[in-house]
Amino acid sequence: MSDSASTPQPQDVATPLTKSAAFLVLTINEGDDAMSAARSVVAGIDDLIKDVRIRSARNFFSCNVGIGHRVWADLTGKPAPKELKPFTEISGAKHTAIATPGDLLFHLRADDLGLIVEFEKLLLEAFGDAVTAVDDTAGFRYFDTRDLLEFVDGTANASGPETAANTVVGEEDPAYAGGSYVVTQKYLHDLGAWRGQSTQTQEEIIGRTKFDNVELPDAGADEQKSHKTLSTIEDEDGEHGIIRDNMPFATPGKNEYGTYFIGYSRHLWVIERMLERMYVGAPPPLHDRILDYSTPVTGTTFFVPSVQFLAELADIAD
């Protein structure tokens, strides 16, 4: 029997949706000192999480740390996980999934936004001038887990026993068992154009009813498919699920409304194929019509290693 203490512990990938979240994306500045400082902060992240979590025993708080391909070797001193690579731009006939910079991702979840703000303050103070923030987006739960297009989001998430099988790396890459691949995209919505569509048209685009979230029948093989169908990945091994922890965000005074997409998967190719189907179409050029109303302004890929892997970074000699 294996020693349970040696089993890699995943970060909080499968945590249930919280009332608040934030997505902090950083790049590490050039120079050995910046890399060393960044490594020290990442290695000590568990202590910082505990420092904030103890401040409010009644409120949940978690932080997942992702590391990008550009800095993986220098930060960890190890070869990259098998599938890790930079986010690859995907160009369809009408829409493009763009790639943007990002070396470190901090996915923060809490029921109290104050805990998230406190954590980010302490985190950035610890990093000092070693990093540059390239995105910091705060999200909120919108009614019954709806996005700002007013449809329930995340219905198709992996759940129960299948969660780990779909989101956590196993024996296929034993050096990184307990980790997950994560892709993020920040979308801005044209709510005026979306609301100009009938409810029936919106439902056909999404693939579910708007009021009660009932799944609609799939289109034929050569017909225009819904977002629900295009984002479902199936092959001879069955359906490949992921965990989405998408959150709405908004700045009404700037007429800015959007969805921050974040998807965790055991295999990066699953999310890549999902995005290819959305942007290129299946069959081409029948792209996901949700893209006619939602524009991506970021695109990044990271690997979220096990808790033990992060802690062991402290042992790397500069």
C-alpha cells in the first residue's frame, strides 16, 4: 500500500464557486534577483494563505498558483510538464483567440472580497519590484451563478468522482502528478447587441433555455452548433470534462461587462480543442456565435502544480 503522505496534494482546483474571486496575472521582471525573489514568494505561498485565512474563520479563502511556460525552467529548475506551452493564438474566419503575457497566475476565491484584497496587498508587497501586474480582475457571483449574458454558467462542469479524473494529472506525467493545466481568457460583452436578440435566438446560441437552464437538442453534423455543443469534447474514450470557475466582472461607469473564463483540465489539449471548435467551427467556418457578442482581450496558459511542488521550490539554490 502506498504512503498517503507521499501522494501529491492538488491545489484547490475543485473548490465550489464562491461569492467573490480575483484573477491576478503577473510577469516576472528580468534579472536573477527578480527570479529569486519570485521563487521565494511562490514557495512560501501556503504560509501567506494561512495568514489571511485565519483573519476570518467564518469565510472561505483559497489561492491557486499557476506558472507559465516562459519562466518554468528558471523558476522551478525542472523541465516543463509534458503539455505545458504558451497560449497559442487561434484564428477563425471571423474571430481570434489572442495570446497575452503571463508568467504567474493567482486565482483567488473567497466569500468576502476583503480577504482577496488583503491577500493581494500582502502578496504584491512581498514580490516588491520583482514582478509587473498585467491583469487584475475581480469577479462576483451574479444571482444563481449566471453570467452577464443572463444564462447559468458552468452547468457542464465535471463533478463527483470524475472531477479528479478530468482535472488532475496522474501517472501519465508522474513528476507532475497532482497538478492541473489551466487556461484563462478575459471576455468583454456587447450587451446592447446581445439584448437586441430574441430570447429564442439567445437560447439557440447557448444551447440551453434561459429561464430554467434546460439543455436543448444538438444540431446535426453539418449544421450550426450551439456553444454548449462546441465546448463539449468527446472521442473514442468518452467525454473529457473540465472544471470552469468562470466569474462575471463589470465596471458599469465604463460600460464594461464581461466574463473571466478559467478552465482547469488534466490535459491541455482538451481546452485547446474546445477553443478551436469555438473559433474555427465544427465544421468550419460555423464558429460559436457567442463570439459575435463576446470578445477575448487576454489569453494565457499555466500549470498549477501540487502543494508539495510549490513548497519544494524553497530548496532550489540560486
